Amino acid sequence: MRSRTLAREMALQLLYEYDATNELAQERVESFLADRAREPETHDYARILVAGVVEHRDEFDDIVERVAEHWAVSRMPVVDRNVLRVGMYELLYSPDVPAKVVINEAIELAKRFGSADSGRFVNAILDRIHKERTGLDGE
């Protein structure tokens, strides 16, 4: 598994825990990362994703609620909303990662950890956010 793909997966798992408890101790993050990957760049990227989502969670949730008509973030499956948050962090705050890569990686995470419909749901939301942000209509 590629380093950033693994980092996204680990970030999703940590954010799932954060979503449930609303806290995430740094020791817990470090222990979790150390148990799952050896490469420092994987740890670093997972930390960046987790910190970015925690910092911007309210902003991301507001965007999702606006874009996902008739869906409250609080009623979405935990996996879906956290995959969306990770994807939004990368779309909005990681200009070095191409949008297509962000969206494809988010879809794969959603398929792997979410329900049968998660991949399509995540794709639709992130695609809409990307198109609004860039002013694209039909890429």
C-alpha cells in the first residue's frame, strides 16, 4: 500500500475515534501510528490530515451540509462524514495533491470502510465541492 494511501486510512481510523469521543490524545495518535506503519512520511502525512480535519471540522461540516442537500452531517454514517472531511482537507488545503487523486482515494476509502453506497455518496459530494471551488461544470 502506498504511503499516502496508508496515511489516509490511518487518519480515517483516528478521526473515527475522535468523532466518537471528541478527544484524541497525542500519545494515542503516536501509539496508533507506530503500531501500523514504519515510514516517517506516512506518520507525518497522517498527523497532518488528522490535525487539519480537527482544526477545520466545523468549516467542513458547514460545506457538506450546504452541498449535500437534505443531509445533516450528524445523520451521516461516521465513516462517510470522516472520509469527506479528509477529502475536503486535501482538496482545500493540500494544493500539491491533484483533485482527481483526492477524490479517487476518498472513494476507495469509503468503499473499503463504509457501506455499499458510500463510494457513490462521497464521490458526489467531493466532486460538487471541487467543481464549486474551481468553477468547473463538467470535467
